[in-house]
Amino acid sequence: MTPERQGPAVPPPPTATYRLQLQPDFPFAAAEAAVPHLASLGVSHLHLSPVLEAVPGSTHGYDVVDHARVRDELGGEDGLRSLSRTARQSGLGLVVDIVPNHMAAVPRHNHALWEVLREGPRSPYARWFDIDWEAGGGRVLLPFLGGRLGDELGRLRVDGDVLRYYDHAFPLREGTAELPLVELLDAQWYRLSWWRLARTELNYRRFFTISDLIGVRVEDPDVFGATHGKILQLLHEGVVEGLRIDHPDGLADPGAYLQQLHEATGGRWTVVEKILADGEHLPAAWPVAGTTGYDALRHIDGVLADPAGAGELLGQYRRFAAAPADRGGDWDATVRRAAYKVVTSELAAEVDRLTRVADTICTAVPALRDHAPWALRTALRELLVRLPVYRPYVSGGDAPETVLTARAAEEARAAFSVPEEAGAVDVVRDLALGRVKNPGERVAVSEALREFRARFAQTASALRAKAVEDTAFYRHAPLLSAAEVGGAPERPAVPVEEFHAYCARVQRDWPYSGTVLTTHDTKRSADVRAGISVLTQCPGRWADLLAEVTEQTSRVGGTGAPDPQLAWAAWQTAVGFGFPYDQRLQNALLKHVREAGLHTSWTEQNEAYEKAVVAFVEAGPCGPPLYAVASFAREMDAHLRANVLGAALLHLTMPGVPDLYQGTESEYRALVDPDNRRPARFQPHVLERLDAQRERWDLSEEKLALTATALRLRGRRPELFGGTATYEPLAAEGPGAAHCVAFTRSGEAVVAVTRLSLRLADAGGWRGTELALPAGRWADLLTPGREFEGHARVADLFAASPVALLVPAADTAEPPAEDVLTAGVREESADHGSAAPGEPV
């Protein structure tokens, strides 16, 4: 086949990427129409959500059903290749998201799974999936039934060689179609069951606790080849230039997988969705460019939050919510309780599998015998809930004992009343660390040990995600902007020195790592978080607002919040979201309380409580008290602006490759999915009109101008920001020094942003604070006509905007300031409707 793109064997890394969330309502053709605008914006690559065949109607594409086909609903392979050609003509490459860890467990769409269910463990596809056949008595549990089997028999029907249940279809084992229904069910390689049995009976690995997604064994070379063939073809033909890897922590051995992928791609730019705990580093041995950027998000948000105010908010929250320590009052206690709940219920089947493997090893090794299964299970639970990171690594990461610590083992032993039985903790820890003495039947024990270590790590990652991000983040809510993917609610603020140290480390070790502020998975968009973060600068005013709106809401028909934790979270969300749309806010808060699981949940919904939530939202955040929130927001407008623009400029100029989520070049307020996954909408010719309207810019237009300016600088001068670039902090001097975050990139670009502008105003302003600039005269790209040199007065530097982006005034490579926003758009085809994204539909 003729290559789509001629060029170097390994294309250069991106300078900036733009994430498009593909779905049937936004297919390849829609992305192609947006190319002129995105090229003029200044990114180098389009970052596409998964493009392979997925469950029909999927709005995200992570439920892959066929790795050999590009998704028909998006336009098929012809549509993807057309998008690639159009992008290339505008100087853009493509980066795609791939999903190695799981597929959709929907038999009628997943041919590989269909064949396994039809033929059983002898199917050539059986090696694809992580199925514990022994645990299921030789059958795969399929938790698809709405009730117990006896209650659902009348809804099952045989249709030729297919068994149907509503819109579900399952294959029939050869020779069983004519059997009576009950005998037919018993004769299959699968067991249809009530969906609630998944917690304790499931015998296939899944994605987190989502039974609709079945784990794939990409550690098997044949499975790797079959599931990566199409993507590798697209890479080698130049249709695609880079990869984003979804959730590698779900794999048996992420390091080994990434090495295999690196060799197969020839070293294409690849980033991994690795969630790093506070202080945790990406495994240095992984052959990748870096992470997808949640660690950068945590540092950007953190440096713009006030630590003292965050502490005051915590105290207020504890008094207002009056939550028990382990149900939202204290972070560590809340995480521990949530972890216990997940490991004993949602992940019970996974822990049972680990227990069986541990018992098998102990039985085979004489020195380990006589540890009862219940003791091994208890030890497993106690160690898993004490892991401070997503998982230990079999290879390529930090030494496992640094995360599965001796202290954790000592604490775990306290769960046993008989000290001798507590020895199971040391056995389980040694198994997880791969330390087994005198293994006896070496081959069998070695295989079981490898399985145990892999399964332990995979279970740990699922536990961490569900207990922390999907539970504790919704229970402990003193500052919702810190309860974000990769965030650290227990330490929401990052000192300026720590921010600079992080940036220096990224530039040294991972200069092409991804950086993000908003993604399809963030619980609140960056601009929503920016509004909430302002509260750390005015906790007293927040307390007054909260008292006012609580009193007003109670007066509206007596409709108060069903519990104070929800009230606190709802009003913070309203402050960040701005002018709330009833349904969007209501949906987000219903998801909030279900994820928290304190009064209702996804699987045990409390109808009365949820009705009370809806009534409260209508009477409170979407009712008359909204005007008090709007008045408060107007008072905070200048400080929201400083946070929004400051975060955007830091993101676009710090070390790494910035990834912009669709629409976020302008002001973008979205809540948790599915709100943040709505199809993008592109308005016509905003960039072309923008410069002429400079005097009337609102925050959205100001952010768009900043984004285009910074991105185009990166595109024109990639050497200032890439692998050979430098990063040097600049320290302001004077009474307002702590409120200026500044640095240089390769000595030829100066970045300065205002930090904690409300605290600064309350303290009397800049008061003579100065920033010593590098030698020479410097021009501000964000405000044409302004130049500085020597010791610049910070009040002058930020006179027109709370942020500044300076380049040498004598640099003739820079286009005239008045052309910055219109450069690159004059040649756009009217047929494509070049435009800037606004709010999603």
C-alpha cells in the first residue's frame, strides 16, 4: 500500500496537541472541517480519542470491539485517511488514543469474545482474555440479567444458534440449540447470571469495576500482534504519528508492554495515562516520552491556590458538614474507609482470585503451608488498602518494597488478634515482592508467583482508582478544585519553589511529556476549577456567601439540602460553574452523591434522597439564591481572570507538550462526564475578527488570544521549548514577590503570571515589586507596543493583563504584534468554516 506520508522514519515530537473527542455526532469529517482553525491556532498535531471499532453509539470509543477496523460510525478508514491528508496539508499530524487493557464485553459486537463463548477455552481467541476458567467451573460468568435467573427465564429465547435476552445476544455451543432451555443454559461455556453477582462471582478481569469491559492479555505476543496490527500499520504508513496509551496500570507488566510497543513503533512519540501520586515519579525505565499530563495539572492548579486559605476552608468544611472523620471529615481516614469498602465488595471477586493463587503457592511450598485462606484473604485486603500509589511494578519502576512497605505490613498485622496468624501478612507481602524461598516445584510455583504479582498489581490499580478518585474525591470536599484526577486534596497548594523544581525535573528527564489542564476525564474543567480555587483567597467571604444562600434556600418552600456535605459541594460547584444550567448541574450533583456512596449509589439508588437532591438544586443553586452567587462571582471576576489566564499561560509555556482539550482555547466551563464529552462546536471566523475587537474582549476572547499567541510562539521557535531547551526560574523582589511566578525558556522567552491576586489586592498591591529581566529589551507578545528592560516594575508589567509573555524586542523572527492573531488564517477555505470552538453543544 502506498504510504500516506513521506518523511523521516520517526517524525519529530509534537510542539502542541489538540484533543478532539470523536463520536457519531462528531466524526472524522467534522474533525477535518476544523483543521483550518486548529492549524491557525498553532498546534502541531490533532489528538484523537480512540478510532478503532467500538460499541455502536459509543460517545467515547474506549469500548473497543474490533482492533482490525477503523470505526465505521466515524467514517471508517477512508475517513481517517482523508482527515490525515487534510491535516498534513495544513502542517498537522495525528496522535491517537489506544486502549490495550480492555475490550467491550458485548458478545454480539465483539467477535473474539463471541468465539470464546461459543467454543470455550479451546477457542483460538481464549488466550485473548483474562478468564479464570477454574474459578467458574469451566464457564465464564456473564452478569447480564436484570434479576435472578429464575425470574428471567421467560425473557430468554432461542433464535437459531443464538440465545437472546432483550437486545443482548449470546452464541450457543454446537449441538445445544434443541435442548430444553434449562439444559441448554447449563450446557454453555458461559453462565448467564444476575448482574449483582459480578461483585463476588465474576471470573474475568475487567476495567476497574466495570463488568462491561473485559481485560485483554496483551502480554501474550500473539494477542499483542492481533490487537495492535492496524494501529502499527497506520503509524508506519504515516497516517498517524504518535500514541496516547490508555491506563497502562491495568496491564500485567506495563514496562514490558511499553518496551514491546516502543520496538514495534520504531520509537514514535508515546505518552501514557499514568496517574502519579503526590511525590511519585514516572518509572525511569519506561521507553515513553512521559505521561499524559495529570501531574502537570496538579502543579499548575496547586501553585495558584493559597495554602493558608485552603487550611481555613478545611476548618470551615468540618464545622459546616460535621462529617465523621472516615466519611469525609479527614482525608486519610476517608480514603482508608473507601478502600476497605471497595476491596471487600466491588473487588471481592478479584481478591478471591488472589487468595486462591496465594493458597496454591503456599500449598506447593512446604515452608509456607498451613496459612488458612481466610488469613491470606485478610492479609491481602490489609496490604492493598495501604498502598499509597496505584500499584507496584514487577519491572521498570521503583523497587516494590518502597511502596509495599514494612510499615504497611506492620499495620496490617494489627488486624489479626492472634500474632501467629498475622504471619500471613509477611507471606503475602513476600509473594507480591517475588520473594519465595525453597520453591519446591520450581516451574509451577514460578508461574503461580508471576500470576500473583501481576494480579496483585492490577487489583491495586483498580482499588486505588475506585477508592480515591471515584469515592474519596466525592466525600472529602473542602476544596473541590483539588479533587481532580492526579490531584492531592490533602495538600491542595503547591509552593512556588516546588512548582519550579517540578518544571526543572520535567525539562531534564521528560521534556516531551504531555501536560494538560482539562481532559475528557477531568471532573471539572480548568476554568471551573479556577473559579473554585479563588475561594482559597477569601475563605471568610465564602463563609458569608454560604450562610446567605443556605438561609435563602431554606426560605424557598423550606427546601434545604438533604445533607450538609452535598450543600457545600453544590455551592462550590455553582461558584465555579458560573451561571448554572439546571440539568447540567443537576446531573453532575446526582453523579456526585452516587459516587460518594454515603446516602445513595449507582447500584443501590435511594429514590427519596435523590429526589431531595433534585429539589434542593432547583430551589438553591438554580433558584433565587443564584443571584447571590452571581453577585459574588462579579466581585471575583478580576481574580477568576488572573487564575484562568495564569493557568493557561503556565500550561502553554512550561516544559512538556501542552494538550488542549476541545474548546478550551476559549473560556470553557464543563462538569464531570458526560457533560465534558459533548460534541464540540466551532464558530465561524472568530480568530479573524478577534484583533479588531481588542478593546471589547471578554475573558473568553482574551484567553483565545493568549492561547493562539503562545502556541504560535512554540510553533515558530520550537527550540525554546523542546528537548534541548532550558528552564530557569525568575524571582521577583519586593513586598509582592510571592505573587509573581516567572521563568525563562532558553533565555529567549520570559513568562510571568500573577499568583493569588485577591490576596495581593488585600495586601495593598505590588508596592514597588520588581522583576529582574535578562539583559536586553523585551516586548510583550500579549499586549502590542509594551516593552521592558532591566528591573521591570511588576505593576507596569501587569498593567494591562495579569500575565505577560516577553520575547526580545529586536527578534525580527517575530511577526508584527498586530498580525499575531490573524497570521495563518487568511488562506483558509470558506468551505471548512474555520472557527474557534465555543461552548460544546
